[in-house]
Amino acid sequence: MERALASKEGVSLSRTTYLPRTDLLWQSDRATRNNIFGLLLPQSVVPSISGPVLSSTSDRGVWGSAAGILVSWEPFDFGYRGANVEVAKAAQSRANAELSLTKLDVAGAVGDAFLRLAAAQQQVQVAEADVDRRQVLSTSVHALVREELRPGADASRADAELAAAKIQLIRAQEVERESVATFAELLGISGTKVAIDAHYVLTTSPTPYASRIGLADHPSVLIATSTLFETKARENVLSKSYYPRFNLQGSFSGRGSGANPDGTFGTGTDGLDLMRHNWAVGLTATFSVLDFPSLHFKKQIEQSNERAQRADYDKTVQTLTAQIERTKAAYDSAVLISQNTPIELEAARLGETQAKARYQAALAPIIEVAEAQRLLVQAEIEDNLARLTVWRALLGEALAQGDLQPFLELARKPASGGQ
């Protein structure tokens, strides 16, 4: 968000180049007044001296002063400043698109963490139910062993199955705690205990919907588009650079010196006041003739960058299109699976009940009951996660389309007796 705000201010900054420049100056000094006839190339070490060349030199210092104001304004620039403003606008568009993509990524990550936490909680519930069933079975088997109706190996197998179920419960609880920590971190409240209400998504399968925005409005595509426009805008700046620069200037200044033209020296504070005043108005034109080769190669660089950005744009569109197709396939598969898991669960429950009855009647070994309970656990997990998988697939499709709002509205739809 702050980068987007910075880019907005960058547009305002680029527009300030249309304003005139005003420089104020005041200077007081004490120095010798020895001048010499001759030329000195522009440099920043030897100070310049005005006045006639005298026949004698002196180490005596005199006061000097200067003050002035210079106003400079570029009345026309052949579109150079406007081109720079367009570069800043393109950068602002890119920053806004990056902000939208960041918001989409953050919201998608939170939504996925919510569904993962809901899945972890379901795993814990299934594991707890499995421990309870195996505890009941272990108690029953031990009673049969004590009555010498079953071999002692059955009691050992029942204890092993119960211990394995408890281990799975511990692991499921660990995953749940990790999911809570991740969810809180993504919400920006790490260290805070959070709780979710996933009743609606656990009991309802979402229906597909049409995205409200086109692929061209996806934040990733907007970033690629803005980056391309920014490159073209920089290229346009270079096209506007090989023109004369015109500056309308106005100046008012004053000078004072304690050195007289006849070589004599003033007294006291002579030179601290402004003894001579000047004003000037003029139009200055400058043109860097030999900049053309460097500008030519800079334009070649930007043209290559533009072609690269076009390729990036095409790649982004292709990637998002393929991602949308993959998420649609995942959604269709998740829906079909969710329609079959209730059948699998009912069959697993019936198989577990029959296996226990057969074991009680001494018609089946303990291993058959253990396998039936294992199948029941698997069926319960798959049935509980089936609808969450549908929601996750729909979330992935919404992220690929670049619009989470319809998904959020669907997820927030109140269920009967709850929300």
C-alpha cells in the first residue's frame, strides 16, 4: 500500500517540472582583488574574479557581497515533460496492480489456511472417534481372553491397534495446532488463540459461478500490462529527448566590493552593501548535438525491453489460462468424489459392524475387525474432507480468475440454524 502511495506521489513529482524554478542567493566574503587577463576553462576550484586587471598585486583583503534572484521557466519542451509524467503514471498503475495482487494473495492464503484448519479439526474428530472404537474393542477382546474364549494374541493385537490409533490422534492434534498458528500468523495476530466456525463449509457443497471480471483484469495481467506501458513510456521519453531545451529567464542582482577600479581600497565596511544593481531577461536555448548516438542505443535497449515485456504478458495470460483449466478440473473431480464418499462411508460402517459381529461369534479373526476399522477411519476422513476439497478447488479457481468476492459471498451465505 505504501509503495502504491509512493508511486502516486511520483506522478505529482513529475508534474512539478512544469513549474518555474526560482533561485535566491546572498553571499558575503573577504578576499584579495588581484585579477589576471586570460581564459580559464569551466571548473569548480578557482573562484572567478570580475573587474579590470591592475598593474600591481596586493595581499590585502576587501569586503565583497552579492545577492540576486533568478527565475527560470521552460515554456515548451516538445512533449518531454509530458512523456515523463506518463512514465510516472505507468509506474503508478503497476504499483496499484501489485497492491491488488498482494491483497489477492493474502486473502487467498487466509482462505486456504481457514480450510486447512477446518480439515485438521475434522482429522482430530475422526481420530478421536477411532480411538473410542478401538478402546471399546480392546476392552471386549480382553474380556474374551480372560474367559479363554479368544487367544492372548488377540488382546495384544487389540492393544497394538489402540496404541496406533492414539498415535494418529496425537499427530492429528499436532497438525491442528500448527494450522491454528499458521492461520493466526496470516491474520497478523500470531500468539493469539483463534477459533473458527466451519459448519457451513462442512455441510454444504458450493455451486460454481461465473467470474465477474475477465482475464485481462486479473492483477497479474494488469501488472504485465502496466510494465509494458511503462517501458513504452520510457521509450517515448527518449524520443522526446533529442530537441533543443528552451528556458525563459529573468534575473535581478546586486554586487558590492571594497576594491575600487583605480586600484585603491575602500575603508571600513565598504563592499558589504550592494553598490551596483542589474536586471536581465532572456531566452536561452541549449542543444546537445552529440547525444544522438547514446539516445539511439538507449532506444534500442527500451525496444528490446518492450518486446520482452510483451512476451511476459503473453506468458502471464497463458499461465493463468492453464491455471483456470486445472482448477476447473480439480473442482469437477472434487464434486464427483464428494458424491461418492457417503456411499463409501456407509459401506465401511456396515463392514465394521459386521466384522465385529463375526468376531464376537468366533467367525472371523481379530485382524478382520482391525482392517474393517481401518477402512472406516479412511472413509470417515475422506467423507469429512470431500466438501472441504470442493471449497478449496473453488477457492483455487477464484484465485486463478483474480476475483475472490463471489467466492467470499458464497462462503458467507448463512446456513440453517447457523452461519
